[in-house]
Amino acid sequence: MAETVDTSGGTALLDGPGAGPMVRVEDLHRSYGTGAAAVHALRGVSFEVPRGELVALKGRSGSGKTTLLNLVGGLDAADRGRITVDGVELGSLAENGLLELRRDRIGFVFQSFGLIPVLSAAENVGVPLRLRRTPAREREERVRLLLSLVGLADQADQRPGELSGGQQQRVAIARALANRPALLIADEPTGQLDAETGLAVMELLRAVVRTESVTALVATHDPQLLGLADRVLELNDGDLVTH
Ligand code: ADP
Ligand code: MG
């Protein structure tokens, strides 16, 4: 039941948004470098992320977690294999289509927060809405809602440098949710936080997946956070470990 959609230059095969798993990855390969010096970061990885779930991706440093998240998020291209996000096959999209997918359907959260230092918390959360030219009043309303969702209603006017690490990551989560993404991708979101703050941030992600009809794929090697996931995938040297 494939159908064609206009994706600004490319065509995409759709399961249809709302149908099938949120993410489907099939036989994914990605190497860096060539010949004897090649690093095989992913060696034929396949899995699915069901809609509405929080899926954790574990594995020691260097096992391929970031490589995999970047591919699923359309930030990098695979050597081989297929990725479908919300029914859209990434390989079928032209650069514009990928850009729109990242902007409209995926929210990213990084270990280092990635906030703009000269903007207030509210302005940071509003950036994705500005990029989509959301009218000012609607934008301000949504920013207020998002900041209270992450427990920072009172910090709206503070800049990142005036916030704790945990608060900065909450702002980053609010920003990632601004455009109502279907999929949240978080790469070691608690990696720079102490254990207690990290747990609180993971609990926030857990809550958001329950209440905001979003699906999340979260890389972490913190064992105490894995218990909050609906399922855990483990990478070992570029291969998915089956449990
Ligand atoms: P993780 O996020 O689990 O720590 P990565 O995906 O960052 O793992 O890395 C997987 C492997 O690929 C590692 O051996 C790493 O050194 C290598 N790698 C990652 N990015 C690059 C790159 N841009 N160039 C060369 N090697 C890379
Ligand atoms: Mg990494």
C-alpha cells in the first residue's frame, strides 16, 4: 500500500503516518575510513521502535550508539541498509526532504544540551517555532506550556549560564518537543549530569513519552536509567546483542 508524497524534490514510500512502527531499521551498515584503517561502526543492525515506547540503547563507549542515532535522525547516511521513520524511508528523501523530516518530525537532545547561551530559556525553546514561522502569540503560548511541562515556568527569562545542568537539559527537552515531533532522539542526555539529576531528567523523558504522544530512542550507558525504558537494545562493537 505504498503511496507517493511530495517531499520537495524526493518521493517517499509511506506506510502512512500513524501506521507501522515509529522506527524500522534494516541491515544497517556504516563504516568510517577505508581499507585496513576502516572502522566498522555498525555491522548489519536491524530493529524496530514501536510507537509510543521509550527504547533505550545501551553499549559501552565506541559501540556505535551515536552513529546509529545520527543515521536514524537523518544527520548521516548509511553505507547499506534501510531506515524508516514514521512511515518515511529516509533513503528516498532528497536533502530538502531530510531537512523537513528533522525539523518537523524529530526532536534531538544531546549530552551537551546545545542551548544558545545569549538567549533566555523561553527564547531557546522558541527557536524551532521561529524556524517554522509560528505566529508570535501562538509561539509564546506554546513556549509557556512547554516550560511548565518540564518544571521551569519560573526560569523562563534566565539564560543557560544561570541554570543548573539538569535545568539546561530540561530546557533542551522542551525545545526538542516544540514542534510536536513524532520521535525524540536523545544521545546520552544524562551523560553530563550527576546520578540524581540524571535520573530526574530520564523520569521527565519517561513522563513525556506517556503524555505527549511521542516515541523516544535514548542512548545511555547508565544502568539505573535502563529500568525506565519499555525495552533495551544493546550494541556491542557495531552489532546488536540479542537477549
Ligand atoms: P558510541 O556513541 O557508542 O560511543 P560511536 O558511534 O561514537 O559510539 O562510535 C562507534 C565507532 O566508530 C568507534 O570506534 C568510533 O571511534 C568510530 N567513529 C565514530 N565517529 C567517527 C568518525 N567521524 N570518524 C572515524 N571514526 C568514527
Ligand atoms: Mg556516543
